Amino acid sequence: LCRSRRRGVNSAPYCTASSIESSRLPAASHRRMLQRLVCLLLVTGLTLMERTSPTHAFSAAVPTSVTSPELKTKMEETVLRYFTGVTEKDSKKIRSCFGETATIRDVCGLNDSTRTVPSEDLVERCMDFVTAHPDCVVNFHYGPECGRTNDWIVAHWYETGTWTGESCGLKPTNEPMAVEGQTRFLVDPESLKITDFVVTRTFTEWEEAFLEKQRSEQQ
């Protein structure tokens, strides 16, 4: 069974076998297509914001920053270490970026509400993903970079690889994958741990299969 199901992380897959009725497939596929289109538009819009005023894109979300440039650099290094851990498939490195919990909002997920989850669940979710895509590599169009007027650290990332691994009971298709997204992070300036993040992204074929399982479980 997929480890992440236990405590209900929204983006975590449900790994109990569950079929999807054929009569529901067209509607589900249509919803998924619309959702992907909305997410692509969001990513594109955020990219335009980033290019025109990257450090002010999220300035209204938190008070004006008084953090020193040196501390901001250390906070950026925490976020970069998180992404490096994904590329290196290093669960300990990923875990070192968080405290006991983190607050997440996955804008394009099945549940886009803000929720606080155990950091161990987030790590397990990442490891489920890299098990399915063992050659995945994360690169950046922009960032991670902390804003001048606030402490949000913004990264416009993209990820490439191949679905060659069996993860959470789903057989690999051996097809290439390419996804991208925008994530903004808050890092505690004292502990240098990620406390909050908001992600807007596209999905891999593997993740889409999990979303369909989640939907079928909730029906």
C-alpha cells in the first residue's frame, strides 16, 4: 500500500485498488482536461508576473520584510536543498528542510484547501513520486529567490524524467514526463525550516492516475 494514504495528505495517492466505471470516464477526463488548462493558465500568468515584477508578485500576502539579505540567502538555500533532495532522491535531505509539520495549499490538487500535515507525510509523498520517476531532475526557470519586500521565496521550476518505476501499485508506462509549476515558500528565519508553501502546477501521468483513484474513492 502507498505509505502516504495513512493520514490523508491531499496530493498523496490512494493505493487501494479501485476501478473507475466506464460511464464516468468521459466526464472525468473532461474535468481533468479543464483542470489542466486552468493550471497551465495560472502557471503562465504567474510567469508573466514574475517577469514584470518578480519580487512583488506576492507582496500583499505577508507584511513588509525586515529580514537581512544574509538571512534571506540562508532561507533560499533551505528551499534549494528541498528541490535538490528530490533530484537526488534523498529522503533525509528533504526531511531536513521541514519541522514537525508544514502548511500546504496545492492550488491544482483534488483538495485545494490550506491544511497542515506531518512533514513525514510530505517526505513519503515525494519518495512515492521519485520511485515512479527514478530519473527525474528538477531545474528552474526562476529562483528560488526571496522577495525584496516580503519573505516569500518563489521558485518557477520544471521537472523531466520517465515513468519507469512501479509506485503505489501503478505499473509504469515507460513514457517520458515533463511538468512545471510555481511554488512559494515561507521559511522560519530562526530554524530555517519550511513552514508554509503554495504550489500551482501541472501533473504527470502518474499523478493523474492517482487523482482518478482519489475521485473514485470519494464517490
